[in-house]
Amino acid sequence: MSSILTNTSAMVALQTLKGINSGLAKTQSEISTGKSVANAKDNAAVWAISKVMESDVKGFSGISDSLALGESTVAVARKASETITDLLTSMKGKIVAAQENNVDRDKLQTDVDALVEQITSVVSAAQFNGLNLVDGSVSSATVLSSLDRDSAGGVTSSSITVTAQNLSTGDYVTNDVFSASTGGDISTDEDTFVLTLDQAGGTDDITFKDGTEDWAAGDKITMRIGEQTASFTLSEDDLVDADADGSPDSSIPDVIALGMKNAIDALGIEGLSVVYDSGTPGELSFTNDGDVDLAVSGQYSNASSGGLGALASIDVSNATNAATALGTIETLIQTAVDAASEFGSVETRITTQASFISDLTDAMKTGIGSLVDADMEEASARLQALQTQQQLGIQALSIANQQPQNILSLFQ
């Protein structure tokens, strides 16, 4: 049946053309934006996921900047530590030369003083963006390293802690600390000593004295035995028995002696025995039953001095002080080497984390793209097909609109 009131063919052709135009509009949007999900209307769930991931990518971009800043700061500190190690090694050469009798020790002392000034200059200059990790101004620093999102959507940050290494040379206070009854070289200020323990039975002793200055929490005794190092640092608890009048407490040398004995025993040096006898206040007796000679050197550092504060006590102006300076410089070199190693280790960790964050960011961008990016090859093919369908749809609608005219011919 034909009707001039209801043109079914035209309605079908019109609805088809609307569908084609809608698909064509969506395809053109994909081509112009490059995205198959450009807004929440396109696909609410996928759009929400992509926006959360995009915010994380933006956050990781900031973390990359933080890691780059941290890596540069640590690199400066590491380089400073390595430079200080080289300068201390040069100083060791001067000290070794001062062991000879037929040398001008005054000139060698001038060279040592110049190296100390150079080390001080390096420490002061070793800062990046105002942060100095080697001058004792900070104990640690943190570098933002990651953002962690849990399954419930909670976000927390993670950081890499960089432990500062105090390589400053200032605030050194002398204190008469060491004495020896059977031998050994004790410095003029009695802040350093050197003992020589011959193999197969060599013995010697060192005594910790009350000190002419008050002991304080943080005062440290460091001993180097062969190639190993042991140390003991006074704590507040060690000082609780100090005399009420503020004078040095006679029990502190015993506390130090016992603490150093335990630290040395922990090294497990073959053939070495260390005896602490409470009947002889503050004394440690060393015996070397091993098959190699051992050199034992000791260094006192007051609580307020920097890690290289003992440089102020190095004196090669006479044979005795030159001998004790040799033990001191070994300890200081090890301090600088340890600092450089610590910075090198954490710098490697920061570098590894920065590389991971970069790879993670790329992976997240790829994941976001797989969710929302348009397949341009498919869009291109679909565009061609829809344009052809549009033309055919217009033609079909035009044909359908001609049907009422065909009815009119029936009445002619």
C-alpha cells in the first residue's frame, strides 16, 4: 500500500542516514583528537582510569626532577670526598717524609698546613643549590623517589635517605687523653698515639687518662689496627656518674677502655689479644701472637669537631709528633674513603631509581595510550566507508522522497 501521509521508505532512509552521520562525526573526532575516548561521555570507566594514570605520570615527572636534583647534590659530595682523599694521600707523603731525620720538617709542616687549607676550601665549596653534605651542617637529606598507589587508591610517597658525612676540619679541642708506660709514640697534645706490635709476642699498652678538659657526649676514640678500624663514642649514659663539681669523672677512662676492647675484639684480628684490667684504670694491654707485625694508632676527636677535625693536631715539626701523625693520617684517609664510598653507593641507588622511574613513566604512557588512543589506520578505513555510506544514504533518501510524486501520476 502506498500513502502520501506516511513515507516509510523515507523514514528508514532518514534514520539510516542519521546513524551514518553519527558514526562519521565520531570517526572525524577520533581523527582530529587522536583519541577514541576523548571525554567521559565516550566511555566513563576508561576515561576515569586514564585520568588517574595521567595524574600519576605527572607526579612521576616531578619525581624525576627530584631525583635529578638529588643525584647532582650527592655527586658533588662524592667528588669532594674523593678530592679530599687525594689531598690526604698527598699529606701522607709529607708525613712519611718527616719520619726521616735529615729533612726540613718546618718546610714539610708548611706543606701540610697548605693542604689543610685546601681541604677546608673543598669542604666549604661542596654544595649544590645551597645543600652541603660534607660540612657538618646537616645530618641527612631525603630525595623523593617514588609515589606508591595501593589497591584502594591511597597514595604515599617514598624517599631515599642520604646520610651526610662530616668532613669539616673546625672546632677541634685538644684533650690530654693518652699515655703509655712501656713505649709507643704519644703526640705533644696527647691526642694521638702510635704503637708497634712485633709479630710472635710483641706487647705494648695504652692508657686513657681523665683528660684536662671535661668529657662530653659525642667525644670519640678511634683506633686503627693494621688495616682495620675500631671506635668508641661516649654517650650521655656514660657520663651520668660525672662528678657534681663538673670535673672529669675518674670512671670515664674505664668506660672508654672497656668500650674500645669490645670494639677491637669484634674485629677478630688473628693473633691479637687485648686485655682490660679494672685494677689498672683506663689501661689496655696489647699482645700480638700473630705472624705479622701490627701497627696500632689512636685518635681522639671531641664531640664538636668535624670528621677531619684531627687535621688541626697534625704536627711534623719533631720526630715524635711525626710518628703519631702517621697514625692520624691513616684514620683520616679512611674517614674520607668511607665518605666517598657512602656517597657513591647512594648515588648509584638514585641513578637506578631515576632509570626505573623513566621506564615506568614510559610504560604508563603506553598503557594510557592503549586505553584511549584511536587506531588511526582503522579510523581512516572507517572514514572512507562512512563517507561512501553517507553518499548512498543521501541517494536513498532522495529516491524515497520521490515516491509521493509517483502516487500523483496514478491520478493523471
